[in-house]
Amino acid sequence: MGILDRFRAGAKDNLLFRVLFDRIGSGQIVWTGEDKEKFVSELHDKNADLFSVIDYVVNGFNKVDLVVKNKAGDVVETGDLYNLIKEPNPSMSTDEFMSFYLKYKLVTGDSFIYTPKLTGDRFIEMWVLPAQYTKIVSGGYLMPVAGYTIENGTMKKPFTPEDVLHIKETNLETENGEQLYGMSRLTPGKYPVDINQSAQEASAHRFQNRGADSIITAKGRDNARISKQNLSDFKRQVRNQMSGTKNEGGLVATMMDIELHKLGVSAVDLGIFEGQRMTLHQICNLYHVPPILMDPTTGNTYNNIREAHKAYYKDAVLPEIQIFVTAFNRFIGDAFKGEYIDFDTSGIEALQTDYESMMKWLKDAPLTENEKREMLGREPIVDPEMDKVWIAVNKIPIDELTNPGVPEDKL
């Protein structure tokens, strides 16, 4: 039974729903305490580090192939479900559609997929609704989710629950039905993102408004007799001898007795760069991306990068793929004659077996040759000799390690 069948089965008097949703009336919009519009327009759209980390997860997500399988588990490349996955709607490719789906989920905590039905339970199009404007309409405790509506300005559009697949992050807040929405990772990540944004803005302001960062003044009695012409000549001398890359590290010579007064504090001394770097790492942690992949200043080697890529796929990408596949298959039930979607990681280099290390281990492993071939993904060879365990000629059983000149009980 899929989710569509459960909607038709009718509501039941769930005691837990009575406790959680008793104060929510039928037809009432369920509100969330999160400002999901701000998460999109103020954080994702304006913070370069946050955008980069989320985009990195989405790019990895789209490198994993979605496949369609039949009841027997065989991959099929024809039919309605296959066509739906390859072209979710007339305006989007699979990658575009999945990018919208995952970005909304990672930014707002929710992703709503609209699946208009043509006949029965089957649908041939999928559209991602704007999560920041999509609201849940309650049917009271008998049906906490009675539908959805998009509210953008004065426009309101209702959607039935049968037509919307809602995939969300876990939300532990239960006040007034808030757990019906997903909790954005940007809620616990508010302070790191805010600090990171402040560091970026401070750095940009210093760059945009930079001018003289020091003042040179005549010292002692020179201060009293310096003329405008002398000052102009000296400024020209400093500019000619210090400006430009060709003068980097050079010296300025003058007959005047001068002193230097610094204006303000450098970005390094203020800790702006270190603050941005530290919060970038925290943003990476929010999305399970190893910071070494996003921060070029982190000490890295080939092996570190290789292991980080494996961790990135296993911790950040594949869990999101599994969440989507499980929710989608649960939603469609048997609508496509038992066909369902799965994913294939064979094209992801970082997830492939390290065959060089495996070959070294298999060389002396106590396995038959066909067992070794099976571990390498090869077909067995029909030959009795290939089903024997072969041992190197320089090896003998441990029970044959006896010295004929010494009694066995004296060894």
C-alpha cells in the first residue's frame, strides 16, 4: 500500500494526533516558527560560502544515476516511470529537477513535489513547489495534513495531499503542529552563518573603502618648516618608489626626518579571515561535507583528498539519495505496475573499490581462483583447477615445521 492508498483509507481517531493537533482547526494553515523566505533570499542567495557548500552537495547528488527496476529487480529503460525520471516535466531535465528538489530541502528543510494525476494514480509530470511559500493546510487532528497551499503575495493555490510528495528534515518542535514541516539546518546554524556573512561583508567593505592606511608626518623641527611644495614632492617620491608590484619590498630614501602613523587595524589583526575560515568549517559540518574539500588553506595531500571524497559521498550525498528514493517509492506504491526507482553508484570514482590494494591482498589470500574473481566482479571460469586453493611454493603447513634431529617434545 502506497501513501495514495492510505489517503483513501480514511482518517482514524489517532490518540497521539489528538494530543499534538487538538488546537488546530480544520482548514487552518499550519505555521512554522522559521522564516523560510529569509533562508532563501538572505542566506542562500547572498552568502558565498553557504551557497558553495550546498551547491557542492547538489553536484555530487546529480552524479549518482537514478535507475528504474521491475519487480524482479532488473533495470528497465522503457515505460512511464522511466520516462518520468528521465524528463520530470517539459521544462526540466533530471539534473535540473533534482537540483531544485535538494536545494529547497537543504535550505528550508522542506521539499514539495507536485505530481498532477492524469488517470488513476499514475502521473507523467513532476514539479518542485517553492518551499518558502508552500504552507500546510490542516484538517484537524483527524487529518493533520489535509492539503497544501502556495501563498505568494495575494495569490493562493490549493493542492490536494494526494498530489504532493512532501520530503522533509526531522523537526522535534511540536508546538501547534510545527513538526509537520522540516527543520532547516540553518536554524541551528544561524550563528555560524551570520558570523561568516559579517566576515565577508567586513572584508568587502575594507577592500571597497580602502584608502591611505598610514600617515607620514615630518618629525621634530622639520614639521615647522615643511612647505606644500616639499610635501607634494615627497608624496610623489613615495608613490613612484612604492606603488606597483615592481616596487614591492623596495625602500624610500628621504632627507627629511619623518614618522609613520598607522590608521586602523588590518583585516588579519582583526581576525576577519580566520573568523570566516572557522565558520566555513562549521557550515561544512552542517551539511556533512569534509572542510578539506572547501578550504584550500587546510593542509591536504592526495590521500587526504581521496579519503575526504569518499566521506563526502558516504556522509553527505548517499544519505540524501536514499531519502529521496525511499520517499518516492513509498509515495507511488504500485501505481507503475510494481516498478520502482533505485540508484547506481558505479560511475562515482571515489566510491569504487581500491583494486590495487585488493589485488595485493588477494595474491596470497587462502581463496580459490574463482572466489578471487568473484570479489573482483568477474565471472567464474569453469575449470576444476580454478576451484582449488593454491598456495605459494615457499609456504608449508605449520604442522610440518618439525626438526628431524630434535624430538618433537623438545622443540
